[in-house]
Amino acid sequence: MTLQANWSYPTTVKFGPGRIKELGEACLSLGIKNPLLVTDKILAQLDITQTALDILKSSGFEGPVFCEVDPNPNEVNLEAGLSAYKKGSHDGVVAFGGGSGIDLGKMVAFMAGQKRPIWDFEDIGDWWTRADSAAIAPIVAVPTTAGTGSEVGRASVITNSKSHEKKIIFHPKVLPSVVICDPELTVGMPPFVTAGTGLDAFAHCVEAFSSPHYHPMSQGIAVEGMRLVIENLPKVYNNPNDIEARSHMMSAAMMGATAFQKGLGAIHALSHPIGAMYNTHHGTTNAVCMPAVLDLNASEISQRFDQVAGYIGIQNGFKGFCTFVREFNASLKIPMNLSDLGIVNADVEKLTQAALKDPSCGGNPIALNSENVAKLIKDLL
């Protein structure tokens, strides 16, 4: 099989090993004359980032970098990024990296021409219509992990550093116009990052599949995404140079982010405030939360997992799937609980209230309330 293709769903995707060499062409195709590459602090020091900059320079771009991006990006990072964007008279963004770098890069492009504060565009009702759509700069996204799928998302997650809340900022034009998906960029990820990001993609697919909302297209994408993660995450964890498996994981990441248009649920409603308050890795936190959330939702989702378990390689239906999730986490050295993740003296009440405010609550099969959410958190501790 030749794992190389050009896709126009959900946006233009240039997929395959070596496609990073087309980065300059992608910028030119969008009319970008002076791109700002936005990435995180660690990636900025790696060879893959220098390769991207060299490719930009070969296409006539100066290729400056903004890398003041925290693992859970916040409005302070955004203000610094906007300052760099405006000072350099940039006209487009190359969002380069994992979810943090891509999320912040998308927000720099989004906010560069807006006159209202970022929190006015939170994903509540039709708040996105407050934005000046014509002022949103073009975005090229280049993922270097296989997890969040932010490269094909219409939103970013930004932490409010004052209230320690994660906010989802949404606008249809935040969807990058071109994505360069090159699995060779993911080869250097440490095993724990490969595991955490891969399980983030898995959580997206699991929650989208579990969501009670009607979206058959997303439902089908979620099933195939789960299968790809189950088959390929162990391969890339044990053999980082398996480019075919890396390719399938990058596909699964994009599929998860496409599928969760159907909705997310309690896994993300919990992991968002946990990450905001305790600065934990998002995908790893999702993985820690998943077994308890599956147990909570069992009465509503067991039958649908029974129907697809065989296809995704699981025996004994939903019961077998729950057993598999625990064993899968253990095989990837995921902490068993939040205490093992380093969270001590957790504020259960504050976490509960924050989780209930998270927009992901609406996609959970079992209605969430203060009692069952608090119990989930206590069980996870």
C-alpha cells in the first residue's frame, strides 16, 4: 500500500512521508508572503523545525519562529504571539507541532485582526459570529504528533491563566486551509509522548462513538479511528521508525478530531479542568479517565460497542472493550489514577464545578451532575 494521498476532507490535506518539502508551496497557494511559524519551546530546538524553516527559506520566506508556547497554551502566550505577528508584519501562520503549538498558531491567525478579547469568542451559542471573518489570516498546519487532530479542527483550547479554566474558542475559519501530514515528522517523539498523544486520538474516537447525538458520518469515522489506534499505537510505541504505522496513527488523529463534531463527553469534561489546574498532559489525562467514564456510561453504550467490537479487534463486546482499555493503558505505561499522575490534595469540589461547566458535558451519554462527577473524580484519585 502506498500511504500517500491528497485529500479535501475535511480540508486540503497533503498526506504522506516527505510531504513537508511542500510547505513553501502550501504558503504560496494561500497567498501568504510573510508567514510566522508558531511552535512550542521544545520543538523549536529540534532538527525537524529547522528543516521546516530551511524549506520556507528555499521558497523565499524569511521563516521567523515564535515558540513561547506552554504545554497548555494560555492568553499570555497568545498576546506574545500576536505581538510577534504584528511586529513582523506577517500575513499568515504556519502552525507547527502538537496540539499546543497548532492550537496557539490558529489563535494567532484568528485574533490578529479582531478587536474584541479572545474570551468573547468562546464556543457558546453563536458567539463565533462576533468575529470579523475577513480579518482571519490563512493557516497552514503541520502536525508533528498523532493525537489532538487540531490540524483539522475548527477550534482551539486556550487556558485562562487567571481562572485556571480551559476555554474552547471556535470559528469555522479557524480550520486550517492546508494541512501537511508527514509521518516522518513524528519519528523522534519519546515513547511517553507517542503513547499520550495516541491515546488522545483514541479518546476522541471513543467519546464521539459514545455520544448520543445524531451524526452517522462521524460515527463511522470514529469506529475506523478506534481500529487504527488499536492496531498501530503498540507498533509505533515499540518501534518508533515504523513509518506505515506512524501514517495510520496520523490518520487516526485527524479522524478523531473530525468525528468529535458528534460530541465529546465526561473524559474531556474531566481532563480539561484537571489539565488547567494541575498542568497534566492532556492525552495522558484522557487515558487515565477513560476506564471510569466507560463504567459510568455502560448502561447507555454497551450495546453499540457490542456491535462493533469484533471489527475493531476486541472479543466479548463492551465488557471485553473495558478490559482491553485497562490493559492497553498498562502496556503503554499510563498511570492508573490521578495520584500516580502527580495530583495530590485535589480540590474535588472545584474540579467538579469546572467539569460541569465544560461544553463536553453535553455529549456524554449519561447526564452529568455534581454527584456522579464528584464520584468519578474521587474514584480516579
